[in-house]
Amino acid sequence: MKNNRNLHAERQEELLQLLRQRFEKNMDRHQDLQWVAVEERLLAAPEKLWSLDAMEQTGGEPDVVGYDSQSGEYLFFDCSAESPKGRRSICYDRTALEARKAHKPANSAMDMAEEMGVEMLTEQQYRLLQQLGEFDLKTSSWVITPEAIRKHGGAIFCDRRYGHVFTYHNGADSYYGARGFRAALRV
């Protein structure tokens, strides 16, 4: 990704305009929220704008999906129809990446999320996203895996097929062209 976690003024303005347009186009994802308040939070947190840009640049199409009244934070998820294209063909984490003897993927989902300054969705967050639309009809997305599963070499991923959201398991070192990860960011 990028080393400098500040966007140039021109890119910041482009990103804010894109996010505003997506926000206004998809009001069903964030009823009762106002863009002016979201933008105010974003302008006060340039490092979060950088992370949203990383989500956008890798194909995530981030949008506001909620508001935490206790913390005052807005919650952004990747809302692209399919798992973000720039984050596919990756294994689950660094341990899995290092365990592969041959045909290693370029990166891992957990490492990419850290580089981007975001978190991977949990299974519960993934299911919340699926209440806002139909996502991953052709792809799948790694989600945060409980340690009890991960310690045995596995990891979990989700997708939507046949009108239902499914959670599956696979070896954490596996990777496929149609599997990536979706990110969450609190602003």
C-alpha cells in the first residue's frame, strides 16, 4: 500500500465526493444518518480517510452501515457486490502464508487488513452486511476466525448462495481467485 497515511488534498476531495454519492445512493444502509455528520468525522481523522481510500482502491466500495451512539463512531463496511478484487487470492494470515512450502500467495488477509488500517469482518458483521443486500453471490470472504479453530490450522469464510448466508471452513493456508476479505472501519 502507501507509507504516508495522509491523502493529497485533491484525492481527499475526490474520495469524499465518491463516498457522499454512495451514501446518498444507498440510504437504506444507513437510515436516519446524515452525510454532514459523517463528513465532519472523516475530516477530523485523515488516517481514516487514508484507510477508506485503501478500501476503495482495492475494490471494496466502502459505505456507512451503522452508527455507535456510545462511541460516536460511524461504521464503514466494504459494500462491493463481490469480495474486493484487489484482495483476492490470499491466504488467511501470516502463519498460514509462512507454512506454505510452494505456490505461496502474494499476501494474507490479516496482513493486508493491518497494512490498510482496517479490520476484517467478523462472522456476525458479515451476516449484518448480508441483511443490507445480497453480497458474494459468486465469491467468498475470509472472516475473523475463532482461536479454537485457528489453532488447528483452519480458518472460516462466508458467502451467499441459494438465498442463504453460509459459513465454511478451510485450511488457513488455502487461497482461491474468488476468495478475498471484506473490511470494517470505525470513524
